[in-house]
Amino acid sequence: MLFNSIDFAIFLPIVFILYWFLTNKNLKLQNLLIVVASYLFYGWWDYRFLLLILFSTIVDYSVGIGLLKQENKTKRKILLGTSILVNLGFLGFFKYYNFFLDNFITAFSFFGTEIKANSLNIILPVGISFYTFQTLSYSIDVYKRKLEPTKDFIAFSAFVSFFPQLVAGPIERARNLLPQFYKKRTFDYSKAVDGMRQILWGLFKKIVIADNCAVFADQIFNNSHDYSGSTLVLGAIFFAFQIYGDFSGYSDIAIGTARLFGFNLMQNFAFPYFSRDIAEFWRRWHISLSTWFRDYLYIPLGGSRGTNYFKIRNVFIIFLVSGFWHGANWTFIIWGGLNALYFLPIMLLNKNKINTDVVAQGKYLPSVREVLSMTLTFSLTTIAWIFFRAEDIHHGISYLSDIIHPSILTLPELITPKLEMIYTILCVFILVLFEWMNRDKIHALDIANYNKSNRWVLYLIIIIMIITFGSFNQNSFIYFQF
């Protein structure tokens, strides 16, 4: 079920009414309703994969119970290994089987040995990369004794399948989200209103920004040899705002929806395109995944401790794995590798933590140095996005080589439909302006401190823009494929 669909517009108020008016006096009944609603939400796409979520839930719940009762170190490692094997095994089969098979065949063909093997027509379960990492956080934290294992199967099932963030995050830590299912929840009007604001802003980013930018990004990327270098730059920028509007828009809707039900999810985006270096960008982009890899992979590897060799090794591991997490294509690995190369000089010079505050805090405008830093960071990020969007490595390289052409000094072409393209650029400008004005907030529509009339004027403007410029084709979210 898509957040930007009529189905969800009907589903959400029904669940909200049942949750607060029929089950509000019984915590276990509320949690059970969340489980049922979440399974309905996910099964709307393909009910067959509900068994996958259920099996993963049972395995990790049982591992937690086993770790509670077990003190033997070897047996505890076996239990943790079982959780890792099951979760990563499912992820590896559904997402990477054909990738490894095709590359295995290609490798042997390179040495003159022909291997015949058939690829499988495997359907990738939506959100499998997200909920497997979420359940793994539970097993790892219980193993490390950082979290008390739960005996409440319904609460644990609700944690695993919580519908607002089930298919595209944020990837919640068990330490943050699971305890919220143990506590009685009372309706908080101010929290619910703020949740509605964040949902509205998320819909604006998805329907107005992402879906409109996608039209022109797709046209330019799919016909890249037909356009000038300057138009290809514009196409890359369109994709940069498409993926930001799409993914952060989903996160906003997810976090806002969770607040309607009394839950607090972690912030997943913190205005990343205002970053002054790549390290700051990765502290602000897909925060739930970045911190997951930091805590469960980077730090266990040694982090930034030790010799430069180990520092460089760990940085490349974390970024290459992050790239591979996104999909079974070498383009994602190149994207991860580029970000590693961007990050290394900052880390080796020990400047990766110098920009931890809000840019131009307390000022209306940034300094010249901050403008140049943000422009450079956005440019490097956009170059990496070219490989993220490209069909294959050859396409990515040819797109970049076509940019490096004298035609980059010409004005970009107006892509048909021309008027819609101008409207889209204007909407992107409004997005950037509004987020800049509220860059010190949790989300851009966190305007509780505005007076009531100004708030309603802003709501009305955003709603009119959604109705006027929005794409209502119920386009899927990009990260559903990951």
C-alpha cells in the first residue's frame, strides 16, 4: 500500500479510529491491532510474503528467548549466528542470488570456461532490506546485553512489522522502538498535529518535487546522448532532488504517521543538501542506515582507530557495503566507492567532525565560504548520484563523459513539457527556500511557534501547490526496490 494512494487515505483514518476509540484501554489489544493493520498494509502489495515477515519474527523472538536463558558463550554465539544467517540468508537469496550467479558465470567465461546456469525469476519482497536490519539490531543488542529480550510476542511482532516504517524505514533500533510498545499510550493532540504537518510536508516532497523531477530526470538519463553537457548537469540535479524528495518524503510521512499513534521514530533526514562536507552529508542523509552501519559494522571493525591502513580499509568497507545494500548492481558499488573517496581526505586530515552545527546558525544568509562549501558538497554528491541512477557502469561513465564537453557552457535545453519543467524548477526553489528557513528544526514544517493565522496560510499554500502541481499517478517510492 502506497502512502500516496487513495487506499492509504482510507486505511489510515480507519486504523486511527479503531486504535484510539476501540482499543485505547487495552495495551495488548492496541499492539494486536497494529500487527493486524501492518500485515494488511504489507499484504496489500503481495500477501505471500507475509510468511517471510512472520518467519523472521518467530526466529528472532525465539533467539531472544534463547539468549535470555543461555549463559554459555559458544551457545550464545550459535543463537546470534542463527539470527544473522536466517535474516541475511533471506536477504541474500531474494536480492542478490542472480547478481552473484551472473558474475560467477562471467568470471569463469573470462578464463575460457563456459558454465551454464539459469537465473531465477525472483520477486524482491518490498522492504526486506529494512526489516531484516531492524530485527538484526534486536538480536545483536540482546546478545551484547544492551537490551532485555522481550517475552511479549505481540509487542515484538508489532515492532518488526510496524506499518509506518515497515517498507522504507527509518530503520529503527530495538532499543528505541520496542520499549514504546510496552507503555500505555495516550492521545497527545499537539503530537498528532505535528505528525499531520510532517505528513503534509512529506506528501509535498513526494507528489510535487520527486514525481515531477522524475519526469525530466528519466527523459534526460534515458536519452543522455541526445543532450548537451549543461542539460545533462540539469538532469543529474533533477535526480538529486527526485531521490531526496522521494526518500525523505517517505520518511516524513512515516514519522508523522507514527506520531498519530503515539510513537516517536528517529529523524532520518536533517536537510542534507545544506551540508558543508561529505562527512556532514552522511550525518544528515539516511541517518538510520548510516548510524546502523556505524554501530554494527564500522565500530566493531575498529572505526577510525589504529593505523591509516585500517582507517582507509574500514571506510571503504562501510561505504561499499552501504552501496551493495542498495541493490544488486555494480553501479551502487561505484556510488559507494566514490563516497568513500570523498570521505577519506576529510577523515585522514581529522576534519570529519568540524561541521556538526547548523549552517549559518542564527543568520538569514550563509557566508561566501559556506556557500562554496555547500556547492562543492552538493556537486560531489550529484556526481555520485549519476552512477546511482545509471542503468549500468557504462551508462554512468558515458553520462559523465558527455557532461565534460564544451556544450556544458551553453544554456540547458527546456525539456518537453516545457511549462511543467519551469513549474518544477520553481517548486524545487520553494522547497530549498522553505527548508533553509527552517533548517534548525526537526522537519521543515515544524512551525508550532508561528501564530495560528500564519500556520493556516502556509498549510493552504502547500495544499494548493500539491493540488495544482502534484502528480497523482500513485508512483511507487524509489526505495521500495531496495
